[in-house]
Amino acid sequence: KRKPALQASCKPAISRISRQHYYLLPLLLASCDSLRAGDNSWKQTSKNKCNRATTMVAKKLWPLHPIVLLFIAPFLPTWLYLNRGYTVWYHLITLTYLLTNKEPLRRFLIMQGSAITVGWYAAMVNDVYLHGRFAHILYMNMPRFMKTAMVDETGHVFYTYNSIAYMAVSHVFDTFLHPGIVFLLYKAHCKAGGKFRDILSWNVIFATFVMSRLWSFVHTHHNHGEIGAWYFGYDVYHLHNLDCWMPAYVMEGVCIAAAVVYKMLFLKGGRADNIAHAVNLKSV
């Protein structure tokens, strides 16, 4: 049986065939099928050309050249990076990696994210141990629309069914934005042919330490008018006291020191430095 659309398209031609020439009907229907197949082929060819054009445009737009971002950076609003947590800087660098697809940034982010994660959870453990406040520093520093559901006007956390639901969501976000990003970047690193040892180059370790000190220097100078390599204050985070800063800095330092020791003892000091020649990594 012929499809209704095909019958409709062929109906005028069929009606013009005299009764004695009905033997030509199969030939006419076959011609209609051929014309329709040719039309579908033309549509598919046009679609393929459109897809190829879209792919070419996407390749021209991404990845961005780092110079483009360097040109944009001076025009960024200061609220984006001043009095913002070190984790926010980490997320901005992650966005830079996603836009530029530069492989060295990925290794740096894995190392930086690991140091941030151990420092952040050390601060949370310190808050529980000294003050009995479980994850209060997390709840007090969530976005405003979530914070108001968990923190009262005096700045203290309260517990209701609604606030507990927001707390659960806070922990989901916290897990993804701290160890979650590190895990995903490490999986991408392994998928590209990299190994754990490739992350621990001297350049990556040094850049991780320098970036952390740069964040502290900027915020110490901006808020206190002083020069300091380790920031302490209430300007960036909503805190009840400042004793959570020290455990965070200590554990961050332990993480970086562990990377140095591991490299010196097990990587013999330099085999992972020249990553471009050690493994054929590709950006994914």
C-alpha cells in the first residue's frame, strides 16, 4: 500500500490516465517513489552541509585564545573577584580552562582544588571540634536565597524541616564544587593519557602555592592596607570567629608539602617536569 501523502501527490497524474492505459500505473507510482527519494536525499545533503558549517563555526569560537581572556579581564567588575572566597577564584580559573581548553591549567586545577578541599574541610572539622557547630560555616556562606532559609537575623543557624532541606542541598553543592570538580578534572586527565605523577611538576606545585598567597595578599591589602601572605579577617566569609583560618592554611601547606616530598622521593626530582615530552596528553 502507498502512503497517503504519496497517493495525494500522484492523484492528479493518475486521474489523467485513460482507463485503457491503467497498465502504466505501476510505472507511474515507481516514478513518484524515485522523485520522493531524490527529494529526501537532497534534504539530507542540505542538513549535512548545515551541520558541517555549524561545527566549523564552533571550532573557530572555541577554544578561546588566552589573549582574548587577558583582554577581557581588566573590564571585569571588581565584585567578581574582590572579597570573594578562594574557592570562587578556583571556579573562575576552572571557567578559564573550560573556555581555553589548555591542558596545563587542568593539572594546576587538580592540584589547587586538592589543596583547597583539604583546607576547607579542615576548617569545618575545627569548627565542630572547638565549637560543636557542624558545617555552620558552610550554611552561613551559601548564596543569599539559601542562606536566609538556614541563618537567622543574628547570624546563627537554626533548624527546621525547611532549613534542613536547604542544608542537604548545600552539602550537595559543596561536594560537587570542592572534591567533585577535582575528581572530574582528574578523570579527564586520565582519559587524555595522563598519570598521577604528571600532575606533580614543579611548575604546578609552585603555581599552586603562589596563587594561594596571591589571593591572601590581594585581600589583606584591600581590606587592611597591609602586605600579608596569609589573610585573616571577616571581610570575605561570614564567620563567628577567626580560628578556622589557621587549620585551613596548615592543611593546605601540608598538601603542598606532601606533593613536594612525594615528587622528591618517588619521582626522582624531575622526570615529571617535561610533561609535553613525557606523555602525549591531549585536551578533552
